[in-house]
Amino acid sequence: MTESTKNSDKNGLTHLNAAGEAHMVDVGQKAVTERSATATGYVEMQPQTLQMINDGNHKKGDVFAVARIAGIQAAKQTSQLIPLCHPLMLTKIAVELTAQPELSRVRIEATCKLAGKTGVEMEALTAVSVAALTLYDMCKAVDKSMTITGTTLVAKSGGRSGNWHA
Amino acid sequence: MTESTKNSDKNGLTHLNAAGEAHMVDVGQKAVTERSATATGYVEMQPQTLQMINDGNHKKGDVFAVARIAGIQAAKQTSQLIPLCHPLMLTKIAVELTAQPELSRVRIEATCKLAGKTGVEMEALTAVSVAALTLYDMCKAVDKSMTITGTTLVAKSGGRSGNWHA
Amino acid sequence: MTESTKNSDKNGLTHLNAAGEAHMVDVGQKAVTERSATATGYVEMQPQTLQMINDGNHKKGDVFAVARIAGIQAAKQTSQLIPLCHPLMLTKIAVELTAQPELSRVRIEATCKLAGKTGVEMEALTAVSVAALTLYDMCKAVDKSMTITGTTLVAKSGGRSGNWHA
Amino acid sequence: MTESTKNSDKNGLTHLNAAGEAHMVDVGQKAVTERSATATGYVEMQPQTLQMINDGNHKKGDVFAVARIAGIQAAKQTSQLIPLCHPLMLTKIAVELTAQPELSRVRIEATCKLAGKTGVEMEALTAVSVAALTLYDMCKAVDKSMTITGTTLVAKSGGRSGNWHA
Amino acid sequence: MTESTKNSDKNGLTHLNAAGEAHMVDVGQKAVTERSATATGYVEMQPQTLQMINDGNHKKGDVFAVARIAGIQAAKQTSQLIPLCHPLMLTKIAVELTAQPELSRVRIEATCKLAGKTGVEMEALTAVSVAALTLYDMCKAVDKSMTITGTTLVAKSGGRSGNWHA
Amino acid sequence: MTESTKNSDKNGLTHLNAAGEAHMVDVGQKAVTERSATATGYVEMQPQTLQMINDGNHKKGDVFAVARIAGIQAAKQTSQLIPLCHPLMLTKIAVELTAQPELSRVRIEATCKLAGKTGVEMEALTAVSVAALTLYDMCKAVDKSMTITGTTLVAKSGGRSGNWHA
């Protein structure tokens, strides 16, 4: 029996009650455990756009730093962005950006942790998404064809469902 | 000569000054024009997950409505999420979700409009991203393998660079 | 023909499209006019609770000042609280609280103004509501039976529908 | 001796110090207990306005869903709206809207829960108020005479003062 | 060995990793202890400006109340303002403003408390800074030469580093 | 006659009405002009702390970038932090940090611009203050004696009062 079954309606979607109305799942009776989640995503771009970022990154610039900070800040705002997310007190947020020139893209990975009653998947995914949007923003003047892709959960620990990885 | 050239450093990235420091581009001298941008994205999921949403959507539920509202709200917060975005007064935000069972995914499209000095691409992309995250949140208890993919700009009008579509 | 007809679906509710989906009304083609709205509301309480506030107000205290500031701040956040409200740049917000001992209540009146494309009713109503909640918060330890009542629009000017008062 | 006595000044208002200055009550020494609060409120409207909502609600629409989501989101922002409220980590928020055609109004009920050091009355009342404002916003084009009324606490449990209901 | 050593890179700055990238320090393994911090700051102004505030303060006005409320509200938003600060649930915020006519300035002191895993220095400093800015805002029309000065930590307790005062 | 006289009460403080109640000044009748403001501030620290930042800044790090981004973000939130500030749509925000080893401090300068009805002094001062707090946050583990000092307006243009500099 998985962690989420208890709150589910017959439909299987935990955030809908029997009338199909969205609600915030009651986590009051869940145990406080150490929880962690890691998500990744990619910003695909033209090779010359990535080259510009790399120049900036190594020689003189802020591009990855701005995206990293935006991702960290967004993770802390997750419950204000995603209507049915619980407010959480994250104990760690790390966002890492890596240029992958051979794939003409930037890889973004975010890990969030807390000791709490509910998981932090959405916080990690939100950090990835907003870091990706911020990168997109800084490059959009030179490349309108960028695409944010592959945003997904790669690992999760803690909670009733225990450890999981993709 | 494109709209963005004027603010670019040699690097071509408009948000970096000559020292490689990120800054908010000065748009004070740009003309106020009618601007519009449309972005799309997808949440790929297992067929049975999409089936659950569809049941909810047509028969009894709020799933798409919650994601749509979250996307609209997020568009209004774009300048607080993306550090170098200008605060804007959007005159229109529309977010549309469509189940695509044959592709086992939900398609999200967002359009933003304003009469202003800078484009609204980031607002449309932010609306898509947060609507996708919200959909993910409501389904994650039954499907950990979902992926948000293909978030990109599909059309843009207004501003010095004129009309553009992917 | 009223200002709102144009955006209405057959249903008459301007924020629903033909499919019944909520959206933010497109105000891009509306004229920029001077707009103003005034709303009122009341916090009904036990006579001794009102007496305590009055003591604080005149002799030594912050009670009305805190509620007034909270109302002003809330008016500026209206578009973040009410999903389908447009972001606006208010040029004036005034919130006034008046003890009405003979009715055992506090009267709250808020007026908002801007030069813009859409009305400011929701901003005035939000200011009244949050000022009332703040007053409630400060008095709740001594009076659990307070009720916020009569929150309504009393006057409105500007826009296609012209001047209106209750 | 009630829960609030300890923090009160002579005036009886817990949020004022001896000089009449507003402050945030120190709850550091309070016990962590399971706390719950339920509030209600009403949006009174013309019969035909309620009819329009009902059409939307049952046949095709989002009206109640939007108001419910807005109420949930607002509950999470309570400490940012009400100056002297403590930040809290709610474990549950539920908002329910019910059409009451015989009374020509919509009834809103919100329940909030957490395990914490301070009560959640203000969170429940804020959810009701913002859900009501959101409903008002969606109907204001067809009915300027709506009134939000009867916003009050109906039940409370947990904390030193124990269970209470109106 | 101080509290912060463990998270530091060789550089000594706890918020930079070995690559010099800023991150949010992981506090997951820190003990929950009672923590308190007190900060002060000053707004220096022309004698006649302080006189105007004093008139307002004692006879008829809100000036100090508005600044106090702004400081309290800002303390609750610290983790949204300072990118690498953890979200915290403050149990107490107190902000005090004192006119010091002999020094032609207003002294601001803020104290924050919580039971948590990380200190509250930044919350106290943020409260002081925003209270000072708010005071500045209300007086800037009559005095453009005001300066906010001496914003610093004066005392701190709790955590591994124990008690400290300036 | 200065720009602010019109809104002042006899007291001279523009944000107080005749009853001494704080309010947001009505700027509806003011002309839209190009406005700019520049503010500065300093973080004084021990020489070895500044040395650590400098190492980070030049060789490998994010310290100044994080502070700069925090300042930019804060400028956009000014009207939410300072109760009586109007919401504004800044067209430019620039924040610059400079190490001044000979004075054992970091100098922060922020410039904000907009075409609007009210000045942007508070936005520039808020950017400086939050950039300073962010710098403080990243260094506090190694230096508890830092002080933020000298936060003041240095230049201002636009509006009825015309150009001004300190």
C-alpha cells in the first residue's frame, strides 16, 4: 500500500475529494521523517547560444549564478505557486547547472530536503523549472528556438513510500 | 538590426554588461506597443494517469481548472520569479489544457498580452511551466514517471522585432 | 450596453468562456480612464470589545493604524489574491476605520483610484476585507463572537459603465 | 484562565504592549498541539446571479473551483496579509462553497489544521474572505449589489482554551 | 570550533561551495534550539524632521506605528528577500522605535525568536532595515539628506555558537 | 514650492492626513515624467572578511552576483515592503558592488528608472538595503561585527522637484 492511497478518492488522484473538488491533502497524521527529492531538466539551445553562456560563465559572468539563485528562491515559494502544495520549511536547496555542449543543452539538477510530513518533489521540480526559465530569459534575445525539456523527478527518499529513483 | 542588439554587450547576451554582471535591461526608451506571446508545453504521463484526469475533467472535477488558475496566477508573478524580468501589467492571460490521449500527454498553451515596452514571452512560458507543475502535483501520487517537456515559445507579436512564430 | 457585455459568454459571467473555463478578461482594447471605487464593511463585536479598541485608539494605541496599513497593503496585492484580477498600478488607496459604539461595530471604508483599463472595485473590497480581518485578529483573544458583515461596493466611477453608487 | 491572558496588557488586547504599541505575540513557550478552526461566510446576491453560477457550476464551469483555489491559496498567505499573525505550516486547508438558492446566497466554509503553537482561526477566516471576494469578482459584471456577510468563526479546537464552537 | 565551520568551504564563507557557487546551507542535521537575535539601526535626519515625527507620534499620528508594522512584516518575508536564508517560523517579532533628539536620529531595535535549526540574525536585521526605509519614505518629502546608518547585530542566543553580544 | 507640498498636512509629512493617520498619497494628478534615483550604502567589515569576498569574487565565486540579484529583486518588491509606496513599473534597475579594501568595506550603488507619476527613491534605497543584507548573510559566519551604514539617496531626477543630488 503506497503512501498516497489513504488520501485518494476512488479516482486515485489524492487531491480530489469524492465530488471531484480539488483540496489540499490532510498530512496532519503523517510522520515527520527526513525527506529528500532530486529533479532534473534541460534547456536545449543552438550551439552558439551555449557557447555564449559558456564564455560568460567561465570568463566573466553571472549567467549560471542568476539561474541558480532564481531556482533556490522559487523552491521556497513552491506552496504559493502550486495551489495544493503544503507550506514547508526546507532545510536544504541546491541547484546545479552544467553545460553539455555535446548535447547542445544545459542540464539543471535540483535537490531539496526537509524533516517534515510531506515530500519535497514539487520543490525540486519548481527549482528546476524556474532556473530553466531564468536561463531562457537571459538567452532569448539571441535564440528564440530554445526548449525546456525533460523536467522530471529522478530520486526521492523519506516518507511512507521510502526510497525511489527513476 | 534586431530589437535586442542595442542592449547587448559584445557577448550578445542582453542581460550581461561588459563586466559580465547580470542586470535588468533598460527599456525606458522602447516604444509602448501591443505585445502578445504564446507558449506551449506538455506533461507526458502513463495512459492510465491521463485516463484518471479525463474522468475527473469531464465527469466531476477540478484538475484542469486548478492547473489553469495556477498558470494564470504565475504569469502575474513572473517578474518576482525571474530576476531580470520587468514588472508588467498584463491585459490578458489565457491558459488552455487539452488531453491528447493518443500521445499520452496533456498539452498546455498560454497566451499573454499587454501594451508595454517589453515582450511577454517569459510570462507565457511561466504560465505554461507552473500549470504543468500543478498538473504534475495532482497526479504524482499515482505516477512518478511523468515528465514536463517541450516548453517553448510558439508565437510572438509586437515590439521592434515584429511578428515571429516557430 | 454595459461595459462588461462584450466579454461575457452567453451565461453573462465575464470570466467564463464558452466552455465554462475561467479566464482573465482581455482588457487590452479598453480605454484608459480615471477610475475610482469605494467599498465599506463592518466588524460587529461586543460593546466591551469596542470599548477596549477605543481606549487603545485614543489614548495609546495602534489598533486602527495596524488595520489601516494592512488594508492598504492588501489592496496592492489584490491581483495576487484574486486569480482573475488584472495587475494594476493604484494611484491612491485610503482606508478609514470609525468606531460606531451605538451599533457596537467598527465601520471600514476604503477608496482606491487609478488611471487604467479596468475598475478598482476588487481592490477597494480587498482593502476592506483585510482591514476587517486584521481588526478581528487583534481582538479575537477577548471576543470570539465577532462577525465581519456588510462588505459591499458603495460607489464606482470611470470606465464605460460610468458613475454608479449603491 | 484563558489561553490569551498571559500575553495581554491590562487593556485585554493581546497584540498591544503597555505603551499601546502593536506587536506579534510571543508564542515560543506555548505547547505544540493539534489545532483546527472552521469559519463561514456568505455572498448574498440577486436570484438570477446565483442562477448563473449554478448553471456554470453544474453544467460547464469553474466558478466554485476558482473561488475554492483562491481561498486555499489565501490561507497560506495569511501571515503576510495580517501583520501580527505568525507564519504557520498548515497541514490541511479545505474550502467548500454551497449554493443556497432559497436564501439567494452562496455559503462558504473553510477549515484549517496544523500542529503548532498558535491557533488557525485567522487562516480559516482569510480563506473564507478571499473565496468570497473571488466569487464576487466573477459575478460583479452582472450584479453590483452583492454583499459579503456573516464572516465568523464557528468552531475551534486545540490550544490552551480547548474546544469552542459558536 | 564554531557553528558555521562545518558548512564552510576552505574560503570560510559558508554559502559558497568548493566551486565558489552560492548555495543554501544544509541545516538538516542541526539541533532545534531556542534562538533569539537583536539588531539595531538608526535613521539620521535634520532636527526639524525629527521634530515633525515627534509631533506626529505623540499628538496625532501613525508614523512609528507604520514603520513598526513594516518591520514586523518584513521579518516574516526574510527568506524571500535574502536568497540563501532558510524559511523560518518566527515565534516572536518585536520592533521598537525611539526618537533620540539629542543625536538627531531615530533608533530602531528589532528582536526575533524561534525554536529552530538556524539563527534569526537576518530576520532581525531585515526588520530594522525595512522599518528604517519606511520611516525614510514618510519623511523624504521634507528631508532628502536622511541616512540609514549603524545597522548591526547586537545580541544573539541559541545554536551551537551559544550567546553572543556586541 | 516643492512637489510634495500639495499633499502635505500642516505637519509637512505627506503621508499623514489632518488626523495624523497614515495614507498613500494620491498621485493621480501628477504628470508622467522620466524619473531616476540613485542610492548608495556600505557594508563595513573586518579586512580579512573583505579579503574572503574578494577571493571569491575574482577567482571563483558568486558573492557579489547573489547580492546584486537580491537587490534587483527587492527593488521590484518595494511597494510590498514599504506600506505607503505606490506600485511602480520600473524600466531599469542596476545594482553595483565594489570592494573598497582601503576602507575595509563594500560599496553598493543602485539606480532605478521609470516613466511614472512618482519617484523611485525608495526603490533604489530598498535595492541597496537588501543587497547589503544579502552580503551580510553570506559573511556573517565569519564576521559578526559587520555594520551596514551610510544608506542614503545621492541623486534624483524627474518629477516636479526636478534634478537633485547630494
